[in-house]
Amino acid sequence: MNFDHMTSVPMSFEYATSSLALDFKWLIVLASVFYAILFGAIFWTRCLRACWAALLELALMQKLTKGF
């Protein structure tokens, strides 16, 4: 029989394993959210950087062609 180390109360194997499985499910959910935010931020940063570079290039081309 397993014991809860916080209270030294014996608990069933089913309760211990279901609690452990629940902890792993939350860990997977939190890791998924973390990676979604991280890679989402990287993706949008790259998109914004590419858009900004395109706008700067367009402005530069207009500035160069304005003189001719």
C-alpha cells in the first residue's frame, strides 16, 4: 500500500496512479501552451521583420526612382 508522504495516510494504488496521470496530463498541456506561445512569437516576429524589410525596400526604391 502506498502512503501519502505529506500526511502519512495510506492511499490506494488507483488513486496514486490516477493522480500521477493527471499531473502528467497537466504537464503536457502546460508544455504545449509554452511551446505554442514560444514558436508563435518567433513566427510572428519573423513575419513582422520580413514585412518591415519589404516596406523599407519599397520606400528606398521610391526614393531612388523619384530622382529620375
